Amino acid sequence: MNNARLQISAVDKFYGSGPAAVHAVRQLDMQVQAGEIVALLGSSGCGKTSTLRMIAGFEPVSSGSITIDGRAIHELAPVRRNVAMAFEGYSLYPPLTVRENMAFALKAGNLDKKTIASRVDDIAELLDIGDILNRYPVSISGGQQQRASLGRALIRDADLHLLDEPMGQLEPQLRAVLRGRIKHLIKQRGLTAILVTHDQTEANALADRIAVMEDGQLLQFDTPQHIKDRPANLFSGTFIGEPPMNVFDARVTSHADTIRFDLADGASLDYRHDNFSAPVLKRLVETPSLTLGVRPYAIKRDADGPIATAVANQWLGDQTHISASFAGASLVLVEHDRSRLEIGEQFGISIAADDLHLFDTDSGDAIAHGGVLAQ
């Protein structure tokens, strides 16, 4: 089985020319290790699909290079790159049945009919499409077409597998089941795969590492857990996590043995100096204004803490999401027990120093996480 390593070096992508040109991907540098699953995650228009299409060869790079195991592929025709791709738009061959579509790439490999049929059956079983193998694309649903397209890509022995929103048309329950099966297959066969998605749940479930992109730039490239625990910047911090991170503008003052974060509307959070490392304390003194972030799960109700006012209380079956007005902004906290908190009711909150995420307001870069300087 091929174990590829992908290297993207200083890649730019422009659409159009002159002053009206759109700079879709900006100086992208990224390395994907052999056998790794990487997710390109970001909002619409962030450059993730353009990146995938440049790797596949459906879009030319404007500058830079793309190599697989040292073999430059960015100037090769798509058919010569040995890359398998599952398209968001399915792209099945209408005159062929689902079975014929999935077997199409295998026939060029001089495999015997029995082996091809067996591999098609195995992938079809994994994707729950065994009952539609003899039907034509026009006669099946969008979700079935998407699974057939995914199966056609996964069945191939390729240097790289590219998956463009591969499960976007599937209902949540089926998507959850298939995520586990697909990840197991990719790992079992030692495939190298890149997934494009706007769904952070899908990225977290499938990927070994996530590339967070925005405005054509790679903002952070790390494991899902590290991005959540130590976001490199405010965008990563607020984009990753559900519900999203709460953020507040804060002014920092240092007292005898206390650091105070003054928020809007007279709210403040006080912490002892020994909650922060010496480098963080120094940086806080030098940065009197910053952005403070905290995950909803980290906020606790505390009668002695600063006051918030409940504006919504939602029980989601296994947890409560409480929305509140606090420090001139909206705050969301999550509790695992069902809360009887009434709308308009006031309550105190507390946030441990270990759960603080501090960002430079101007650049958005992380300053510290949990009292430790961001790296």
C-alpha cells in the first residue's frame, strides 16, 4: 500500500488578474505525513476547497509547489498524480451503474473481475449502499450518490485520498456511523487523506490534525485537542468548540498580589499573582488591554462571583445551555444537570485561572492559556 507524504510549499492561488484579482490562498505551507488524516477546516470562502483542487490538479497553482514523496505534481495532469478524490458534487458517470462507477478505477489496474467485485462489495457494505449497486445515478438520492462517490475514491490504491465535504448530504445518525467506519478503513489500509469540511464535529472525529484556514491563510495546524486547549489565535479559539468560546474585552491592572481583569459594565475578575507564570505576569503588565476568552464548559455558577442575568435556558437532553447577559456581552455556560434557572434571574459566576485564554486584541494572537505563556 502506498504511504505518501504531501508537501505544500509557498502556494498562492489567484482568481482573475490585476486589481480585481481574488487572492484565494496565501503563501500556504503545509506538510501531511504518511498515513495521516488531515482536515482543512474553515468558513465558506476560506480557501480550503481551492487548496484541495490544486492538489488534485483541477486548479493550477499561481505560485509555489506541491510534492508527494518528493515528486513534484503541481504541473502534472490530474490523471498522472495518482490522487483519488471524492467530490462534493458527486461527479458519477451517468451511463454506468453504481457498481460500475466504483469499479471504474480498478479496471485500469489489471485486476481480475472476481477481485474487483469483492472490493466493490466490501466498500459498498461499509457505506451501506449494497442494495443500490445495480442502479444508475439518476435513480438514487443525493445522499446515496455522495456515498457512491466516496466509495469510488476509497476503493482506489492511490498516493493520496482527497475528500471534499464527503458526508454533507447525509442525515446526522448515518454520518456519525460512517465517520467511525471510514476512519477505521483509512487507518487499517494506511492511507493518507485530506478532508475538506466546514463541520468541526466531522473534523474532530476523523482528523489526526486540523488545518484552520481563514481568508486564504493557514492560521493553525495541530491536533484537535491542542487547538481547543491552546488556540494560536482568537479566530481558532472562537471557530473551534461548540458552543463557541465566550470573549470579552478586558483592561488589566496589577495590585499588591492580585491581577484584575476589568470588563464592561463594572464587572471584573480577580486572580492571585501565583495563578500565572512570571512571563505571563510580565506580559500582562505590558498589555493593559486584551481579549479574554473562556469555554462555556469552564464557567461555573458561584453565588460569590460577578453577576450575570439569564436570558435563555435550554435543556438539550443531556446538558443545559444557559445564555446570559454579562459584562455588556452575551455569555453561554454549559451544565450537565438540568437547570431550573428562570429567564431574568441573576446568578454569580466564577472562572478558574486555568481556564482563561488571553489574546492580543489588535493582532488576535494568543498571549496565554491557563496562566502559561502561549508558544
